[in-house]
Amino acid sequence: MLDRTIIKNISSLFSIRVAAYIVPLITLPYLVRVLEPIGYGTLGFSLAIIQYFVIAVNFGFDLSATQKIAQSPDNKFKISTIFWNVIAARFLMSVTGLFILFILSNIATSIEIILPILLCAYLSVFGAALFPQWLFQGKEQLGTISIIRIVLQVISVPFLFIFVKQTDDIWVAALISSVPSLIIVVFSSYLIFKRKWIVWQTPSINRIRGELADGWHLFLSTAAMSLYTTSTTVILGIIAGPISVAVYVSANKLLQAAQGIYSPISVSFYPRINSLISKSKDEALAMIRYLMKIQIILTCCISVSLFFFAPLVVELLFGQEFERSAVVLRIMSVLPIIIGLSNIFGIQVLLTHGYKKEFSKILISSGFFSLVTLVPLCYLLDSEGAAISVIITESIVMLLMLRTINKKEIPLFKP
């Protein structure tokens, strides 16, 4: 099951996740102290807004384009066509998003006040649009680009310590955090052309529409998912203010770092399962069962560790004034288990078996349901209520995914 290529890709993605979550944890105590809870909460609120634009430009291509490339990894013409049309679509959406941001700043005072921070952070949207990780992932060659990405993230750390010196430097922190996502585009482009993976194919309106159509249901899924992930921070900020956002974001950063331990495994298996399923569904299901066993064991260990060590880690990183973050983290400690199972049931089973519409419907309905619980829980219980709302929604998603598998009679539990 675990051949050399999969192990190499797991290691590469794990390294990326470590850099993506551990590096911010190194700077987090410093930023919290220098920017103070209100400033750090404002930064978290701004980055949550920018995340909407990142979701928009990704448009589900991280899954749909990866799937296509994994099924035809040696077809240079097909890969080139996919590459140029996906890049064109994402770039156009990122430019459109920038105009939308300016329009919003003229409508909403809360956006206008933080516009300089948002513009600095928006560089990461262009980076997300132009960085084709989906190409490297689909070809199962993540090694070199992962190393470069890690180096860039590590290099950015001292710049935060050097240039972020006072509470007014929120925009500087946003800028420094965004620049690596642009630089990685240059390195990835160099590797792609050096390895001669693609040739020039002029993007066309029809092909761009085709790529958008293929990614549409996955985009709806990720957009709906943002209602109970990204929107949690935004709605909490609107209802309870920046200090509550700082409490929630601090706990969520630690949770994401923990999730970064197991998520590379499922991401690495996804292209291989797609490749297998076109040849033998039985072999693909056997691999999914194997993956499920690994994830259940790993996520249980992570959840237990988060629950017991939350107070110690929070006090060590953030200080006693963030003790409420430990409570929030303990509440959310069960999420790795729930999300791990959702990933298996949804992405590894339903998507690879072609049930994009069913997958989207589950996430869309769950996303809107989350708003029903999120607003009152944030109002009544503050950041703790936000955490409870996320758990309720993620549990519903997981159970609906499982119900759909049984309804479609996919023999996941019958070897």
C-alpha cells in the first residue's frame, strides 16, 4: 500500500504542513505581545476575510485538476491544456476579487478601516491563484517544491521579528506573511519548464468554462465549508469583537497545526486512489480502508493529546491572559477524529467514485445550517460558542457523508 512514491509525497506534504503551521506558532507569541490582543484579533479578522478570496480563486481546482492530471500523468498535451486554462481562470478571478475588495471598502466602514492590511494580505490571493501545487500533486512529484516552500517560510520569520515592532505594524505582519506565496510561484514555474511538463497552449473561453464547470461542485463545497470555518472567525469578530477573535484564532492555530500531522497522508493518497479506481474499484477501496485505519489511530492520538496538553501549550505560547484559548482548544480537540473520517467518506470515497453533486449538497446544506447555530452560540457563549458550533456542523457533515456511502451501496466496510 505505502510504496516509495506515496511515502515521499507524504513526507513532502508533511514538511509543508509543518512549515505552514509550526513557523507561525514560532512567531505567534511575539505577534500577540507586540500587536496586543486587539491588534492580533484585527490581523486574524483581516486574514479571515482574505481567505474568502483564496477559496474563490482555488475554485475546487486543487481537487478537480489534481484528479485529471493523476489520471493522465504522462499526457503532455492534456496536462498543458489543463495547466494554462486553470491558471488563466484563477488569475482572472484574483483580479476580479481585488475590484470586489475595493467596492466592499466603499460600502462597509469596517472593511475600509482595515483596507491597508487587506491589500497587503491580498498578495497571498495572487500567490494562491498562480501556484500550481495541484500539478505537482497530480504528478506525485512534490519533493523539491516542498523544500523550496519550507525554506521561504522559514526565511520570512526573522523579517517579522525585525520589522513588526509596534501595534500599528499589523499591515507589515500581513505583508511579510504574504510575500512567500508569491515567490514560490517563480520557483514552481522554473521547475515546471525545466522538467518540460508543459508546452504553451493558448487558453480559450470554452476551455476555461470547461475547467470552471468541472470544479463548480467542488467550489460550492469549499465555499459552503467556509461558512463554518472562515466565517466562524468573521462572525465572531462582528458579534464579540477582536479580543474574542484573538482567543478563538489562537486555539484554532494550534488545532490546525495538529491537523497538519495527518492531512498530508490523505492528500498523498488522493491521486493514487483516483488512478487506481479507473482500473479496479476493489483495489481502490482496499487502499481507502488501509488509509482509514491509519487515520483513525493517528487522529485519536492527536485528539487525546490536544485535550490533555491544551492548558500547558496555551500558557507556554500565549501567556495566562489567553487561558480561555485552552478551553476553546479542549472543546475542539475532538475535531481531528471527526474531520479525519469526513475526509475519508467525502473526498476519498464519494469524490473518487464520481459523486460530486452529492458531496456538494452535503457541504452546502451543512454550511447554511452552521449559520443557524453559529450566530446564537457566538452571542451567548462567545469564542466557546463558536467552537461548539464548528463541532456540531462537522459532526453533521461526517454523518451525512457516511449515510450517502451506505445509500449508494459503496462497500467501504466490506473487504
